[in-house]
Amino acid sequence: MPDVSIQTDDGSFSAYLATPANGAGPAIVVIQEIFGVNANVRAIADAYAATGYFAIAPDLFWRQEPGIQITDKTDAEWQKAFQLYQGFSEVKGVEDLAATLAFIRKYPGVTGKVGCVGFCLGGKLAYLMATRTDVDASVSYYGVGIDKDIGEVSAITKPLLLHIAGKDGFVPPEAQTAIKEAVAGNFLVEVHVYPERDHAFTRIGGKHYDDADAKLAHGRSAAFFKKHLG
């Protein structure tokens, strides 16, 4: 699938775009982890396209190093990933995601609503998309730092699904409790906790990958998007 270019007031950035076979349908913005729009992110986009969605994954590290694609396999890559994460602006990232949302809504063949799904860093950004943009539905996988912006829950006006890893090394129990308490009673927010899972339990090839719970989480996401995106 080809990359496309998205223009903003700050410049342009690339995004990986996977399209459905029939050329028409709703769309999903796929939000990267700290490793860039790598093979894993592109595979996720391809998988959504195979089920009938346009799936677009924007390069959110373009302001630091455009086109970065690394893995979780070496210490050097982890160091690079954390360096990029530390230099990343969430505010600018959400702006870029909003630009991506506007771009894909107008893309030829996109006939329905547009959702977003994010993992790790992208999981936090998917939450912020739900609080700061008019995206139609958001899915967050083990988002890191959601508790720091939990005061924005009242701004949620569209459905949000949160997947939380019970033993997430990056999201301690007190942060998980704060998140669950903040969204309790909000009919727009659906929360699923995977008690025995650690961070990134759906990342294929990752050391915390769990096939059963990954399939369970992805099945819930599929049903959520089918319900809210049509």
C-alpha cells in the first residue's frame, strides 16, 4: 500500500494508507507505538483494511526524524524509541492526528464514519482523540499516561474503548484505579482489564504477547468498531 502526504501549518508528514478491496467504507486512524510506523503498525492497518476499512497510520515522529521504523528487538532500538518518546509533543501529536482525521474523512471512497485505534503511546493519544477531537469512536490499548489527563473525561462525546493490562509495567495499579474510577458510570466508555497481562500483550513477537488475550481484545475492538462505525 502507498504512503500519502498530509499537509499542516507546520509542514507535511507521511502516512501509511491501507484500503479495502471494494474501495469504499468507513475508516480507522491507526496510532503508532514509540517505534514509529513500522512493520507491525502497517500490518495492523492491513488487517483492518482486509475487514473493510480504510486504515491510515500517520508518522507522528516526523518533527524529530521522519520515516523512523524500528523494532523492540535490541537495546539500541529501545533507547532510540525512548529518546523519540521523550522528545514528542502530545499537543502537536493530537494536532497531527486531527489533520489525519480530516484528511481521511475526505479521501475518495470513505463513505462512513472514522474511528481511531492506538497502542502504548498511541493508546494515550487515542484517549486524547476522544477528549479533544470529533473522532467517531476510539480504541486505546494499554495507553501510558492516561491518568495524567483523566480530568478530560468530561469532554468525551463519542464512544471510547479502553484495554488495560492488569500487570502493565508502565501503568501502575494506582494509575489504573484512577482511570477506572474516572470513567465509571460514563455510558460512552467501555473498559476491559486483562488481569494477568503486561504491557503490549497484543504486539506480535513482543515478549509479553499473549495469543488468547490478544485475540479477545481484538475481537472486542472489531465488535466495537462495527457497532459505532457501521
